[in-house]
Amino acid sequence: MAGADRQWRVAVPVTPRRQWLRIFVVGLALWLATVAVIFLTGNPTLLPTLVLLGSFLVPVTFVAWAFQRRDTGEVTVSGVFGTFLAGGVLGILASAVLESYLLRPSVLLFLSVGLIEEAAKLAALALLTRRMRLKSVRDGMILGAAVGFGFSALESAGYAFIALFTVQGLSVVQVVQTEILRGLVAPVGHGLWTAILGGVLFAPSGRDHFVIGIRLIYAYLGVSVLHALWDAMHAIAFYLTLLFTGSRGLLNPDGSLGRPTPAQAVLMPVLEGLGLALVAVLGLVWLTALWRSARRGPGRPESGWRVPTGFGRPAASRP
């Protein structure tokens, strides 16, 4: 057992400490410099730089932070950032296609979005990591976070691009506000949810198969619910405000939206913020428990449906 522990330690190359902090500081300085130059010069050709730097800064920083906590040498720099980019693109493209065909206005709209997007990211993760020889829970969480943060970065870039266009013309202020807001909440969004799924996916999996067991199904449904609650929190806060204060102000007699009273204008964002904080805490507690419960090294076998991950050779059972 001691020899196995030494093997795991030797398998993980050493990287500079706090590399993630250097990435964040340099990236933030470049983003602030871009904002300043745009306001000074009004040069519109810098807008793509502003959008990309702001959208990718926090996701890349957290992927670098997670990379330094990997389990095995199979999780390399190129592998993590390849998973970040390819997984993000595959996840967001699959989600866009599925949502365009499957989503319909209903009371379950937010849950449907959560189910679709989490399934797309999970499938992208499984596709990109199918040939890994050793699948440990912690490596699965790191690679899952890479896919989730890649998805988040591309989604944030899309929202920032949309925010650029207003009825008054191009608005750099709107872009900056959007990127700051999404950067602040990025650590407790897609990266967190897909990290949980990645750990659960890798836990019972072997070299030549993934195991689709009941635990993975429960985890998928759980993170989808967290995702849905996060997306729906503005609407939830709206209805809770109606419940606590009555409809006068928020709703006109004909049922259309009105102007909130001063009390409603304070209560609704407070309720929304508390709700988002609660969802974030639930996800972080789940992630922390999964990380601490994982033993170092490959996961343990579990009964379930084994999905072969290698092509052209039979799926081998783990001892």
C-alpha cells in the first residue's frame, strides 16, 4: 500500500505554486487595461478582446487552480485545457441544438434547461476522457470542472456580446457590468455542477468502460435541480415578494408588470441573492463532501450499466 502511494505521488508532476493566482492577476490587469483603452480611444476593434478576456479570466483561473490538485499524471496541462475548450464547445453546441428542438414554454422550463445542459456537459466529458487508463474520483472532478468552466466561458462571452447592443447603440458599460457579474458567480455555476458529475462518473469506472449506475443518475438529477433553481431564482424571488407584500405595485390590475413599491424594490433582490447563495452553498457542500470522501487513485467498482469507452477492443473488467 505504501508503494502504491509513492507511485501516485511520483506520477504527478510538480507545478509552480499559486500559478492560478499569477494567471488571475495578469489577466485582470490586461482586462482593466483593455477597458481603460476602449474608454480613452473609443476603438471598437478592441471589443472582442474585452469580451474574451472578461469571459475567460475566471474560468481559466479556476481550471488552473483545480489542475494543481490532480490525482495522477494522466491529467496533463494539455489534457485539461483541451478538455476545457473542446468540452465547452461540444457542451454548448449540443445544448443549443437540443434546446431549440425540445424546449417549450412551461412551468418546467428551467428544469428542462438544467437537464439538457447537464446531460450535454456530461456526455462531452465522457467522450473526451474515454481513453484515460486511470480514472480517479478527484481527476474526474477536475476534468468535469474544466468542461463546465469551458461551457461557462463561452456562455458568458455570448451574454457579453448580446449586452453590447442596446437601443442607444453599442454599450461598453453594459459589457463590463455583465462580465463582472458573471465572473463573480462563475465559480458556483457550471464548473461546480459538472465537477460533481465528473467525480461521480469516474468513481466506479474502469480503463475500458464508464459505469452508468444509480448514483450517477441521482447526481445528474441533483445538479440539474440546482441548475434549474439557479436559473429560476429571479422568478422565485418575484413570486415570494408577491406572497409577502401583495400584488400592489409589482402587478397592475390587468395583470401586467407594474412599478414595485420601495419595500418590494428592496425585498426582491434580497430574496434573489439569498436564494442564489443557498443554491451555491448546497453545491459547494456536495462538492467538498465528494472530494473528501474520495480515496486517492482509481475509483471502486460499482454495479450498473457499463458503457465501453475504447473502440476496436473489448471492454475489460477491472479486478
